[in-house]
Amino acid sequence: DAKTTQPPSMDCAEGRAANLPCNHSTISGNEYVYWYRQIHSQGPQYIIHGLKNNETNEMASLIITEDRKSSTLILPHATLRDTAVYYCIVAMDTGRRALTFGSGTRLQVQP
Amino acid sequence: DAGVTQSPTHLIKTRGQQVTLRCSPKSGHDTVSWYQQALGQGPQFIFQYYEEEERQRGNFPDRFSGHQFPNYSSELNVNALLLGDSALYLCASSLLDRGNYGYTFGSGTRLTVV
């Protein structure tokens, strides 16, 4: 699976958009970008995933660059409950492969 | 609908002892994966079970073993505990052919080895 690079930490004001970047320059054509987050004392939670088109769901939006070498997770109106570690994972879309987590980005939403 | 249930939530063991952790998958899921998460780090893949067999394994020694039962629940066993085995152990269930977005994680078992 391709390696990902994320900033170790970010701050965001409550109510503002949180934009979390991820670099994955070695991504291959059949690999998807997945985002999971881990709130303190809980297991990771799936947020969103995409191949090459931008994606949006009730939790977030995912913007993938045209060359697919980077992506951005957008939380449109961050709340204090969005404070968590966010993991960007690149992998083929099959449950037959384990997820490879990096160190993630620790997002602190400030009141 | 119950998610993934792990037991116990916390455990303290002495170096050299053996430990068994348990996981009940989300209803309808057939695959169980185990992860180890040291403090301040991302989860590291231990192994995955499907149809009662170990299908994939991460870079963990043979001291780590597991089992999956016919009802899809799973156990993680660790023998000859080391201080470095202290971590949060996470269980994730999924449907094998659903894809990587389908993982549901439990809240984990916090193991402390003293």
C-alpha cells in the first residue's frame, strides 16, 4: 500500500471549516484514499473514501487532486466533538487487505 | 444494532503471563481483524480471521495467536508477555467483500504488563 504523509497536529476554531491534508505521491491507479478518525478512548471510525472524484457525505468532504498525489479532508463546520486523530489511508478497495495506519493528524477544535 | 464488543476493557498482567482478549463482531460481519496500538501511535495490524482461519498476518511474533469461532467471534492470545506488549488492543469486524470502508472497530482492551 502507498505511504501517506500527514501533519502531526492542527488547530481549528469551532464553527469553522477544518481542512486536513494528506500526501500520497506513490498511490497506484487501483488504490483508494480512506479517512478514519479516532476520538479519545474509542476505536477508529470510518469517515469517507474516494478513488479520483471528489466525495461528500453527511460527515465530511474529500477533495482528491487530479494527479491523485494528495487529498484534503474537509469538515465544513467543526465542533468540539470533532477533536480527534485523523488517519489518511491508501489501499485497494478490498476487505481482504489490512488497513495500514500511520501516525495521523491530531485535530484540536478550539472553542 | 450492537457494534463490536470487546472484553475485558482493562487488564493488568505480569511479565511472562499469558492473556486472552475477546471480540464479538458487529451483527452480519464475517471477518475479524486485530490491531495493537501503542501510546501515541497509530494502530498496527496483527492478523485477520475469516472462516475460522488466519488469512493475513502483520509483523508480530508467534507469541501472538488467535482464533475465530463458528459464530464469528474471535480471541487474541498473547503468551510470555513482555513489558512492550502494553497497549490498546483493537478488534475490527467487516464483511470480507465489502471493502475497506466497512470496518467497524471496538473501543479496545487496554492491556498493561507490569
